[in-house]
Amino acid sequence: MKSLLRYSIRLKLTLATLVPLMTAIALCWLIGASIITTRFFSQAQQGVETDLNSAHEIVQGELARLGDSVRLTSRSPELSAALRDDSAGLAAPVLQAMLRNERLSFLTMVDHYGLVRYRAAHPGSVGDSRVGDKLVADALKGAVVSGIVLLAPEQAGRENPLLPAQMSIHIRPTPHSRLYTRQVEDRGMFFVAAAPVVTPGGAVSGVIYGGVLLNNDSRLVDRITRVVFQRGDSITRDMGNATVFLDDVRIATTVLDQHRQPAIGTMMSAEVYGVISRGQRWSGSAFVLNERNFSAYEPLLDYGGAIIGALYAGTPERPYRELRTRVNLIFSGVLVLVTLIGVSLSAWLGTSLSRPIKALENGARRIAAGEQLPDIVLGSHDEIAVLAEEFNIMKHRVAEREEEILALNHTLEEKVAERTAQVEDQNQLLLVAQQELARAERLVGIGMLASGVAHEINNPLAIIRGNAELLEMSVSGETAAREEVETIIRQVGRIERIVATLRTFSRGSAKQVALFSLEPLLDGILDQAGHQIPLEGFSLVRGYRGREIALEGDEDQLRQVFTNLILNGLQAMEGSGVLTVDAALDRDHGQVSVSVADSGPGISPEQREQLFIPFFSTKRDGTGLGLAVSYGIVRDHGGEIRVGGEPGKGAVFTVVVPVRQGG
């Protein structure tokens, strides 16, 4: 009977551990995997639809920008005078400059009868009538208009003889596309805008109109992917893509073919084209070239309102399917691992609990046999009751032993903790000393090298600058040679600034210690910062205002340190952000701290280790000496520069110097 009872307890313990555990994990696996994968796919598709809306706004922005450019050019008095005097020569410089600067495919001027007076991209083609063109006709009514148009090769050739070859796209067979009978798409899709040319009296004397070819031009789709998908210049399949279709042929795209080239000339999936051709938006999972993508399409309408193509934004499904597979594998692995742990733990617990119960039962039998053992009082007829009674008999002795052991352990732990803390403190001091010694050795060596390099570079640099200036004076007019000479002089100036910084870094200067107020110093730096960096997009927070803080030191050297940190913070935010400058006085330790915090991209842990090493810079055109020089100045004042912040959340540089300088 007792044997059956022991078996029953072990079985119940095992089942009580495994059944709820297995049930909970299986439910979590089923529900979690289903919810996660469904949410991933749903959010991905919603994101693509949002991306298409953003792409639409970019297209509208490009049309608006083209319209503004044409409108501003139309206000040139030379155009009005050229139409009045029938002299295309007056308009040619203005229109040629506009064509070149805005990278237009064509730019044309017509008079108030709609007759072409001058084509900037094809000066020899004039005299034909454009009055039947709706865009030109609307502009002749005094409105600035823009839109998308399709031009046949002959029409485009009249505007610019180079366009027909640029427009031509070879049609490539594409899986899941509709049957397309044409082998070459020779029509061109253009962004166009037109604006009236108005006389001083307010009458419309003519129109100028210009256009940009989209065929085989990746500028628009590249801009969409950079803005919408946050993608750089490197193209990868796992990121989002954008495409412009003429009918269902890709004429501009970031989708790549098997040769890692833009898939120009491939076609839209037939299931999508059936919806787009009816003027409706389409979103969902669709074949894009050779794999399924989360996709969103919207029809493109020409200036007259006819459907001429589509705009696409999407991202491949493959990464999400791989993620779903990984999630399922992780859940399955966790389920198997926890099952093994549960079985092992249950078996161990059953064995561990049954062994002492058997021993206690044997002791009870010995007492019943008359042996000299303490009495065992049973409160019930199961093993747990036997264990409880035996524990009540032995617990006092065990408690005494435990108190002695705990006292000894406590004393030992205190001694170990004390010695460990001492060793850690010594190790930390040794590590800091080693780092400072290594940094000082590097700075001394680099300083000597910088001094020699600066001395050797100065003389030949002066000769180069002098000869370049003589060469500049000898070159007349705006020629390519003069541009090259000016480039040499600019680069020589940049080298001179670097050499000057090298000499400052290597030579240093004696401190001119004086007592000065911190608030006017910081105000002066922030007020002058706008001469070096435009401050329109920045917000400057002056947290030190109203704090009367005075300290001893070389005011000019510390001004250089704070100026460098403030300019670095502004440059790190790339045009906009919040720069916070604050100061505090620690009277207890006799220190002043000045902090410069920006809302830029922050500094990674790897970069922090190299910030104060000369010639290391995170800026493309930086010399890498600003922080090294600042570090030397602050250390010379008996202070330190601390670097804080998190990547993606901005950086904080804190300069801590003593209030008083020692003798």
C-alpha cells in the first residue's frame, strides 16, 4: 500500500509540472506565431500604401517645382522684349541658362498667336504652331500650369533632336505580365509646365513651356526611395522600390533584374494592370519582375485627364517570410527545450522527494522495533506527514548549525567584498593612469610630427599659392583653365588652414590666466556662430543665463574650446535641431562645468574611444585636430572633457575645469 502511495505522489508531481507547462507553451506558440506573422504582413502592406502616398506627394512636388522655375523665368524682361521686338537673340541667354541649370529636356518660347519663336534645345526649329496644345492654350489665358504629357518621337524631336534616342526603351518579356505586341516603346513621358510672358502693361505676349523626360531617368525614383524608404545610394533588393510606368512598361525604376541592373523595359503584372487601366488604385501582394512584393499602385493621368501609366511603391515579401520562418523555429526550439527541462526537473524532484521519505519511514520502523531513537509522531498516513514530523524533531539542531554557518559566511563575505572592492579600485586607477600615459605619449609623438610636417609644407605651399595667383591673373575670361586655377587656390587655402591648426596643436601656447565671467563669453560665441553656420533651422537654448559664474583661466584658449564644441554640435545636426548650452558651479569641489548638447545622430561607443586622437574626424571635410587641441587646452587647465549621449539621440560634451588655477 505504501509503495503505491509513493508512486502516486511522484506521478502527480510529474503531471502537475508538465501538463500546465506544455499546454501554456503550445498555446503561446500557436497564438504568438499567428499574431506576429499576421501583424507583420498587415503592417508591411499598410506601410507600402503610406509609402505610395508619400511618393505621390513627391511627384506633385516635382511638378510644382518645375512650374515655379518656369514661372520665375517667364518674368524675365528679356523674354517680353524679345517677343515685342521679334528678336530671339534677347531671349536665348535666359532660356539657355534655364535649360542648363534646371537640367530640362526642352524649353520653348511661343508668341501670343501660339507660334514657336525660339527653342533652347533646338534653336533651328521655329515657326510651327502650338496653339492646339491644351497646356499652351491654358497658359496663353494667363495661368501657370503643369502636368504630365506623352510625346511621340516626332513631337519630341522638334523640341530636342536628342530626345527620341533617349526615349526609346526595348520591351523585355516579363513573367505574369499581359501580352504586349510592341517590341520597342518609343513614346516619352514628360513632366511639363507652362507660364505666360506678361508685358509691363499686364498683357500676355506669349508663353514659355519646358519639360523633363522620365524615360530612362532614375532621378525621380531615386529621390522617392531616399525620402520614403530612407535608402542611400547603394541599392539592395530587401529595401523598398519605386517605379514609373508608361502604360504597363517600366520606364524608370529602382527594381533590379537578375544582373543587378534597373529593370527598365520590364512589365507590370497583368492582374494589377487590369485594375490600373480602369483608373483605380491597387494594393496587395503582387508579382514584381520575378518575386512577390507588398505593392501599391496608383494611375498616372496626363494633363488632359487620360490614364497614361502608373506610380508604384513596394517592398519584397521575402524578408518577411524569412522572419516568419525564424519566429516559428524559435518558438519550436523554445517548446522543445522547455519540454526537456520540464521532464528532467520533474524526474529529479520526484526522485529527490521520494528518497528522504523512504529514509524517514525506515526510521519510524526502527522506533517501532524498540531502538533508542527519538519518538516519531505521525499526523497522517502519507509520506508528507512523515516528513513534516521528522522535520519538527530535527529542525532545532539544524537551526543551531545554520546560525553558526551563516555567521561564518557573513564574516567571510564581508572580508571578500572588502578586498574585492579594494582590488577593483586599484585596478581602475591603474587603468586610467595607463590610458592617460598612452594618450600623452601619442599626443607628444604626433605633436612633434605635426610640427615638422607644418614647417616643411609651409614653404612649398607659399610658392604654389604665389604661382597660382600669377596664373590666375594671366588667364582672362570665364574659361575652364580659370576654373581649375581657382580650384587650386581654394584647395591651397584649405591646406593652409590645416597647417595652421597643425602648428597650433604641436606648439601650444602659454596660459594667460585671468578671472573672467562665463556668461558673456558663451553669449559672444553663440552670437558669432551665425557667421560660420546659418542658424535659421536651429534652436539655441542658453541654460546658463542668470548664473553669475566666474573662473580663472586663459579666456582666449577656453573660448577656442567652447567655440569648437558649439560648431561641432551645429554641424552634427545637418541644418536643423536643438543646441543646448548650459553651465553649473560645483562649490563643494571647486569646479565649473560647461555642457554642449545637440539633437544630432549621437556618437557610437567605437567613435568615443578615438574622438581625441589627432586626425580622427567624423566629418567629411574635418581635419581631426579640433577636439585634440581642445583636449590639450582643458587638460592644461587641470580639467577634463566628458562625452555622453546615445546613438540616435544626440551627443553631450561636458568641459569640467577648476574655478581657480594653481600657481
